[in-house]
Amino acid sequence: MNVRACLLLLLVSAAVLPASTWAQGFAGLGSQAEGFAVPERGVPLVFPRDHGAHPDYRIEWWYLTANLRSADGRSFGLQWTLFRSALTPDGKEASQIWMGHAAATSAERHLVAERLARGGTGQAGVTLAPFSAWIDDWKMESRVSAEALAAGADPLSSLALGASGKDFRYSMELEARGALVPQGDRGYSVKSAEGQASYYYSQPFYTISGTLVLPEGEVAVTGEAWLDREWSSQPLSAGQTGWDWFSLHLGSGEKLMAFRLRGDGHGYMSGTWISADGRPTPLGPSDLAVTPLDTASVAGHVLPVRWRVEVPGHDFDVTTAALNVDAWMAVSFPYWEGPIRFSGSHEGQGYLEMTGYR
């Protein structure tokens, strides 16, 4: 649900906030955001404007994950993320902190890289015309022609994507086969019983192809990808300590986004069932269940590695399995994120992120 992507604020918290604020929700995301804009129900999303940055909000991200397969049937995962966080609500570029995460996952390896930048230096940012999100040489760029844009095409409907780390790199092309999907109430996504919220939309209908370069060599891959866009200023309540987030591609062409926010008396669950033709059905806390089944020790943390996900209203009841249990994002503020498969009432693949486990 990509409230998960607020990991960027951990960096800011460590750098500029006193330790007393860290306990106000995971990464300080339950702390008051005085002076920053806050999401309001009923405000429509506007495109292409909302593909760009929103510096009057404290936190924001462009977050893409992909399930990939090679010609010989091997499975892989890919992550590309750009985070923005504002130190102050003045909206100035110099007040922005940027962070990038990239990963390539196979059954044998989970390779991770991280980039950091300060706004106003040209090292990172997002532009709309043409659309480009970047940090250093990592880029997510629109491939839509000027003629197609003038005719109303969405800038994110065709993308070029690239990133690299010490032991890997990738270059990908993506094509959207469906429309953008608003999450929650037409893009207003509630994150707690107290009413904290974000603006949130997705493009879950990408096909993706390109080249992964791994320590064992170069491999051509194809698959399906999911892009999440979200921004807010205080998306958690003070008692919420972490989250479990799922993005699932069903074999039928349908999609499911589901998340569980954890905390002492402050848990919250939400999601969206997305039809094969892109129609979203919001799911409230009573409409779905995500239940951890088995745990394992990963990088010194005890984490659920197998889950049951249920949406009774859609006769959906599946069990997930990770491609690589050790998909630990060993970055400045670590978390687990990796590709999964699921089976049961439906079969398919997707991504799982888990934060806040000790």
C-alpha cells in the first residue's frame, strides 16, 4: 500500500529529529506534520500533474516492483524506488531529501543498492515535461511521444527504467495494458482507525521486458510490473509500528492490493480488488484478512515468510511463498521486500513488503 515507502523519513528522522519523536508511529510517521499539507477526502487526482512531486507534503514516493522470468523458466524480482521527504514545509528544493532503493532478486541471491541526495543539486528529482524521475544515473523515464501526449496519452503508459549496484544492473522497458487505478476512496487511502490517510494510486498493468546483469551473467527477462504513487504528511497513527503490504497479479488478469498496519490497539487493514479491465473495488477492514503462517529468522529478525490472504467476497483464499526468504533490504534503515507466488483458490505472483519487525 506503500505507506511502506515512508522509509525515507527514517533517514530524515535520524538526521534531524530527536529520538523522542521516533516512537510516534513507525519512523516518526505518526508525528504531527505542522505546516505541511494533509490529504483531504474528495479532492480528485489530476493527471499528469500528480505524477510529479508534491513538495508541500512531507513524504512521497515512486515505487515499482516486477516479477520476471527468463526464457529457461527461472524467476526473478526487481525493485526501483525513489523517495522524497521534506525537512521543512517551505517547498524549496534545498529542503528536500531524496533516496533511491534498487534490488534484483533470484532464488539464490538478493542484491541491493541505495542512493542518497539533497534537493537543489541536480542529483535527484522529478520532472513532468517530459516525465523523468531520477537519482544519479538511476532513471524512470517516459517513452511516450510528444504526439501521443498531445492526443491525451498518459506519460506513465510507456517507461524506460534503469538502475545499478555493486553486483547487478538492469535496463527495462514497460508498457501499460490498462488504466491508472485509484486506491481507497478515489485516491484517498485511509491508514488508521483515527483517520490518518494518504493520496495513493497505482499502475498495476505493466508488461516489462529487458536485461538483468547479475554476477553469474546477463539474462533476458519478461514479466509484469506494478507502480505505486503515494504522498502524505502524517500517514500513520502514533501507535502503528510497521506494516505488511501485498501487490498480487492473478492469473485471471485481476489484481489485489492489500495491507495490514500493526500496532498496540492501532492495527488497520485495507485493500483494493482490481478487475481485469481496471475497475477498483475498495476493501475495508472487514472485507479481507492477511494471516502469518510460518516465520523464519532473516538477518537477525523474526519475520513471517508464508501468509494466508483471504478476500471472502471474491472467493479468494491463497497461501503465499517467497522466491527468496532472505530478501532483506540491507539499506540505511532495513526492511524485507521480495517477489512471492501464491496458490489456493487462485494462482499468481506478486510482491510483499514487511517493515517494523524486531
